[in-house]
Amino acid sequence: MPGIVCTNLSIAPGQKVSVKGDVLSGAKSFAINIGKDKESIILHFNARFDAHGDIRTIVCNSKINGQWGKELRESNFPFQEGSPTEILFTHDKKEVTITLSDNHQIKFPNDSGLETIDFICTEGDLCFKILSLV
């Protein structure tokens, strides 16, 4: 399910971006992409309840010049169908730190070297509510 696309954000390194929303009942997966644009994604964050052969797994990846990188899989999965969630993203030139709603953190390398986040989009089974800088 298409979500929301935000562009021209100019989020500087060290700023925290908070994405809040409600996970839909019967959710299969949702994704949040952050980066420069749809072809240059610092982080593709994909929470998979039951999708692409994964069950209750978070898959992170990057896309540089339209080419997907190496996936990182995380088994800590705090999301519940039909419940609200909040995910915080903090980036710098080296990595993106993802803070989940249970305060568990995932570190994902910033292989693109992009310093400014200009683009965020959501997709899938997340009813997007709020995007804010913290």
C-alpha cells in the first residue's frame, strides 16, 4: 500500500527523525526509506511480519545509484499488528542509528556517504501519522 513521500527535507547529520504511525491489523510488512531520492536510499527499513519468506524480521538495505546493497537482518521485532509505533532515525556520514519503540538500536552503515537526508517515504501496512525532527 503506498504511503507518504516527503522531499526537500535537508535533514542534517545528527538530527533525529521520528516516524510515528499505526501498524495495520493483518499487516504483512511496511517499509520506510530515507535518503536523497528513490534511487539513492541511505536506509531501506523493512519490517516483515510475514513477507518475502521472512517472519517477524526487520530487513535493512541501501540503494546507491539504483542498485541494492547487502541486506542486514534483525530478529528483534517489537511491532504488533493494530498498534501504534514510533521509530527514530539518526544519521551521520558513517551510519544510521535506528531506535525502535522498545529502545533497541540497530546500526546500519551509510555506504552512500550522503550527509543530508532530503527524502523519506513510507509504504506498506503502516498508517503514517507524524514525521518530526527531534
